[in-house]
Amino acid sequence: MKKAFVKSYGCQMNAYDAGRMADLLAAEGYSATETVEEADVVVLNTCHIREKASEKVFSEVGRLRVLKAERAQAGLDTRIVVAGCVAQAEGREILARTPAVDVVVGPQSYHRLPELLAESRSRRVVDTEFPIEDKFSKLPARRNRGVTGFLTIQEGCDKFCAFCVVPYTRGAEVSRPVAQIRAEAEAMLAGGVREITLIGQNVNAYHGEAPGGGSATLADLMRALSDLPGLARLRYTTSHPNDMGDDLIAAHGDNPLVMPYLHLPVQSGSTRVLQAMNRKHTADEYRRLIARVREARPDIALSSDFIVGFPGETDAEFEETMRLVADIDFASAFSFKYSPRAGTPAAEREDAIPEAVKTERLARLQHLLDQQRHAFNESMVGRTVEVLVEKAGRHPGQVAGKTPHLLMVQIDAPASTIGTLLTVRITRSGANSLFGELLPDAAAA
Ligand code: SAH
Ligand code: SF4
Ligand code: F3S
């Protein structure tokens, strides 16, 4: 049997796409492998968001070139595919720079992967079109892996933040119809999924076709999914502050399937910097929005993304970010040094912040965010929570799963609990995980 190795280097949507490419290859008779040496097809699903992410692919392809040559000596063919956002952004340059690559395919045309692989027998191929046809309707039925899964409901972005490549690599914003999403969710649930994370680059800008005509919001969509048998939890990511509709905020209070967790990137605590980033809201508007979300769901865990050292960011403006973090108190967060990306407006600016300053700011910000994360984890100790068991735990006799607040917990419980909800008392908080004990008579959910 032929084997395929598919690896994701990017965001959740990139991971989703990698899974769908594996589905496509499975339908063509390829079994999945985690061992790249035995793969007949290798797919690298790349990310272009920061320079580090996008450079990774070239070192990876360098290693694969050696592997491909070794396999060729043994009479084995290896097809190397570069997919994802670097493929979209750099297209033909990848072919020029990396002779070992056979196929370059962008995020909106990967449903054509089998044809492209066939074509690649006679010539190297690039497909970075944004085809009119709906990629999703061309994909084979979804195969499942695991208890939790991502489901893309919306793609692309029309917001054009000054630093960001996504509008160029993913194209314009498009929402999938509710009925199509429901069908995919049903397939996931039939395969054993209990928790679905709805994903999109601007997931709360969702405005898909409603079954009865008109358009549905994200809150409408979540309501439409809530009666699906077997579905225990819903999450969504990534949202934009300007698309937090009243009904979505309310859903955190009144839809029991919507988990008390919100990833809401703010990027900076300085209104001047936010304006320069083209985020189109102020720091105080963000604070007020968070207050409203907390009113709807007081125990909600908040998460965010931050960029330090955006061109022109002064010391005082960075301090405003520190203040915003101190005011809001995040349960988790991602923070990055600004990375100039060719083709984006911010990359043209001449007031770049020196690397050493970015490094210092990032360290200070991460220190504060780490403190907040630890405090949040500690605050769970002694509490009783519901854990959706996902997999075997770190040690024999243990399983691991997540709390509603998206914290991983290790529990002494048998593997037969995988896929169920357990009521667990949190006993201890470690560096990367919580530890919990099963409450008597609680294993029935
Ligand atoms: N759509 C999401 C963000 C997707 S990209 C939103 O608008 O919030 C994920 C994160 O990567 C961003 O939130 C931002 O913090 C970071 N990022 C994007 N471009 C970047 C760049 N050029 N340099 C550093 N970080 C960047
Ligand atoms: Fe990028 Fe901004 Fe769109 Fe998010 S909203 S994907 S940061 S352009
Ligand atoms: Fe990266 Fe593309 Fe996602 S650039 S963050 S893989 S949308």
C-alpha cells in the first residue's frame, strides 16, 4: 500500500487543511504514516505568518531532498508537495529554489491534489488559483481521528491589518452554508468526536447561508448545531473584536454547549498603535467589550494574541500594552515580535524597532502573561470540573483531557473513559498540566 506523510506547520485552519489532504490521499489509496522515510507522498502544509514560520519549509525541503535521492536509489519514487500559505505566497519561487519539490498547491486549491500529483509525473506543477468552485464540496467524506476536532466554517479575511499576510494567502472572506457545516459535524460525531471547534481566520464574522434562507451568524450556527446527538461541547476560534456581536456574547451565557473560553486577539494596548495596525478599535473599546463578555459569562477564560515592536511603537505605548494585560488578566496568550512580511503595508515603514528592543519587550510581556497563566491554573485547584477525556495520559493508568477552560488534566482513570465526560476534582497544578482525581460515582457521563 502507498503511504502519505502530511505535516501541518501553521494555525488550526492549516491543521484542518492538512487533515483534509490526508482524507483526499486516503481516498486515493494512501495510508497515513508518521515516518517520513517510508512515505511515497510527503505534504508540507506551510505557514507564512512570520518569517521564522515560513523559513522552516526551506530547511525541511533540504532534508527531504536527501531522502528523495536515497529512496530513488532503492527504486522508490517520492513526491514532495509544498502546500499552504507559503505555497500561495511564493508559488513559482519555491519551484525555482527547491528542485526536489514536485507540486506547489495553495490553500484554496488543495482539493485538486490527486490530479496535481498525477500531472507531476510529467512536469512540476503549481496551483495557486482561487477557483470559483467550492473546495469543500469537492473533498471526500471526512475521516475522524480523536475525540475533539476542528471544523472550518469561514475562510479568508477582508480586514487587511497592516502587518498581516492572511488576506493575501487565504483570499477574501467566505462563509460555508449552515447545512454543509451540519453535515460535516454529523460525520465527525459519527466518528466519535464529542467536541467541535469551529474555525476561521475571522470566525465571528461568519455569515453563512441559513437553511431557511437569509444568513446565519456564528451564534445562530452554534444554536443550529446544538441539537446534534453526541455533541458535548462547542468552541470557536479565532475571533476579531469588531465582530463580537451581541448574540455571540449572549451565547456564552445561554448556550450550554459553548465553552467558557474566548480567544480574542488584541495585538496592542495602545490606541495609536492599534490605529497604525488598522485594527479599527481602541484599547478602551476592547476593555469594554471584555467587560460585557464577563457579564454574560463571569468565569470565562480569556486568551489573546500580542505583537510587540510594531514599527513606531514607543516605550510608553508598549507600557500601555502591559497595562492592558494587567487590567484584563488573561488565562493564556500568544505573543510575538513583529515580523515584517513582504507585500504588507507595515513592511514598507522606515521606523522599525531594533531587534534588541523587541526582545526585551517580548520577555517582559511574556513574564507577565506567564504569571497570569499560572495564577489561573492555580485557581482551579480544589475545584470540581467536567473533563472531556481525549487520550491516554502521561503514565500508565492515566488518561488526559480538557476542562471547559481548555486546561489539560491528567487523571487516574481507565482508558475506557476516553470519549466521555468525567467529573473531576483538581488536586494540583503543574507546569503544563493540571492533575485531578475522579469523584466517586462520577464516571457515568
Ligand atoms: N485573524 C486573527 C489572527 C490570525 S494570525 C486575528 O485577527 O486576530 C495569528 C496571530 O499572529 C495574530 O493575531 C498576530 O498576533 C500574529 N501575527 C500576524 N502577523 C504577524 C507579523 N507580521 N508579525 C508578528 N506577529 C504576527
Ligand atoms: Fe490578519 Fe487582521 Fe485578518 Fe486577523 S483580521 S487574519 S490579523 S488581516
Ligand atoms: Fe499561517 Fe496561513 Fe494560518 S499564514 S497562520 S497557515 S492562515
